[in-house]
Amino acid sequence: MSWLAHIRRDPVPWLLDPENPSARLLTLRHIFRRPEASLEADYDAVLAWKPVQTLLRYADPISFWGRADAPFFGAAAGTFGILYTLAQMSAPPAGIIRDACDHLLARGRLADGRFAPDAAEPGVWLCYTGMTVQLLTHFGLGDDPRLESSRQMLVQATLKQPELLRCPIAGGECAAGMVKALAGLESRPEAMRTADETRAIQRLAEKLLRWPFDWERRDADWLRLRFNRYYETDLLELTHVLALAVAGEPLRLREFAARLETLQDEEGRWHKTRLAANDMQLERIFQPSRWLTFEAVHTLMLIYGGNTYAARGAA
């Protein structure tokens, strides 16, 4: 059954509107599957876009968006948080962005490969390490040996030291942290993954597919979709990372997808229903979001197939 059977109206033409060059680029890359070499002008458009330029204008060449000695200072509005936002927007690694990435690697990474805001108490690390692996891979640092050690730390914790998956804030294993860790491991192309990386991805996916979500009460906030994100997550990101990890249509993944489908409007668009991290309100709350709609469409395509746009992109 095609993804179109799960959507009220095809929103892909709306996603190509240059009003949001970031969502347009993501659509061309992942739905039309355009080769990277053909997207140079689209990356330039994202870099020149006013919201991106506003972030870059406030960057300091030494402390970037926070403190020179502490890239996690400032949370979502600090150096780490802004880099994560820029990666979500698919900005290219130009100028000060690349410098800030080098700074994050040099100042934010612990000796064992973990990334954590508090080096003295690094128990809260899983989400931050997954997010860092994801963003630094996006910005072209995926082959850096320091980042490789962080990726392998995620693998080791998942496969051999599951006690490290526990978060002191969550009081046990943290579903949001596992979503971020899974996204980090998935940032390496499938053909380049080691056998252990593939096993770790499957292990995290299995944990999330078995997670006892309580959508009506405890986990109701997961149904409030947001962009841009920080360490918090939602049903859409959960279903997307699982769709990337899991072959076929396992029952629990279909259940998540069915719940996601109920959140679309009559035009087949998904609305932003929670304020964004760092108060960067690029899209109005309770209005259709091109970013969220792209992610939802891509998720449904991964689960149900039927993406005819890919053939057009390759032509």
C-alpha cells in the first residue's frame, strides 16, 4: 500500500516552495533523491536565508554562541544548540559553522568519547552524544577519529554496557535519549556501517518498539510536534528514526504511523503544536509546518513505499 493511501492530500508541491529553502532542500535530497552535486544552489539558498544569516551574524569568532570554554553553555541558544539547529535546517558547513564544530569537538568531548554538559557528572550523555554525532556528521566531520570514538561509545553502551543507557534525570532508561542516539548512529550511510553499528541500531530500535508509551497521560507531550528540536523529541522524530532503522512494516511501527497520520490536516500537512527550542520561531505555532510535513511524508514513504518522486529526481 502506497504512502499516498495514508495521506489526505499530497503536500509535496507545497514543500518545494522557495519560501522555505531549508524544507525545499530536504525534500529534494530525501524525497526526490537528487544527487548532492546537483544541490549546490539549494545549499547556497539555505545559507543566504535570513534566519540562517541572523544566527551567523550573532556568532563570535572565539566564543561562537556561548562561552569559549563551554560549548554546551546556553543550552538550545548556545553553541551546541545553534549547531544542532543549523544541522536540522540542512545548512552547509560554511565559515564559522565549521570553526564552531571544531570547537565543539575540542571542548565538548570527554576522554571516553562521550559528549556531556557536565564533565564532572557525565550521566546525562546519551542524547547529547547522539545529537553531536548527528550534527558533526552532517557538517562533514564524520571521519574525524575523535567523532569516531563517540560513535563507538554509543555502540558499546548499546551492545555491551546497557547500564550507560540509564539517565539520572529520567530515573532509568530514557526513550528520548535513545531516539537521539539512534539518529546519531543512522547519520552514517548504511553501506559504511560496521556490523556492530548495525546491531546497535537494531537493538535501540527494538527497545523503542517495545517502549510502553502512555500517549494519553505521561507521554502526551510526544504528540505535540515541534521544530526545531533540542534534546526533547516527539512522535514524528520517533517514527522517522524507526522507519530508517526497521525493514518492512512491523506492527508497532504501523501503530506509531497510524497515530502520526491522525495529526495531519485536510491538506495533508502537519502543524507545529509546540514552541521551538531556543525560541527560534521560524514557523508559527498551530500552523502548518513545511519541516514537519517533509519529515512526516518521508516517514510514510519509508514505511509504505510508493515514492514516485524519486524517479523524477534521478532523471
